[in-house]
Amino acid sequence: MTSENGYLLFVSKPTGYELRERDGEPPAVGEVVEEEDGRLRVSKIASSPLPGDERRCAYLQPVN
């Protein structure tokens, strides 16, 4: 996979989760990213949860 395909963000929310598409390479595990929800830390990088989607997915958790 190349960075032209981008990656997904898996954002945990009190009401469930949200998938967001981003361009480029995913952030590294442990990295803190700024989103509309505030500061979130990458807890893991895995395959996309969407069937047939080859992009990587960064799973985010709130920074305490």
C-alpha cells in the first residue's frame, strides 16, 4: 500500500466510534494527534476494519 491511499482513524467516542479518512502515512503508535475531539493518542496500527479496504487504521484513545 502507498501513502496515496491514505489511512483511517478509528476514534473511540462515548456513543461508539467513528472512522475518519486521512491522507498520507498514519501516525506512529504512542504519537499524540490533535482532532476535533481534542488530543488523542495512537494505541495501535492495524488493518482497516472495512472489508476489502487495504489501508492501515490508527486506533485512537483520549489523552488523560
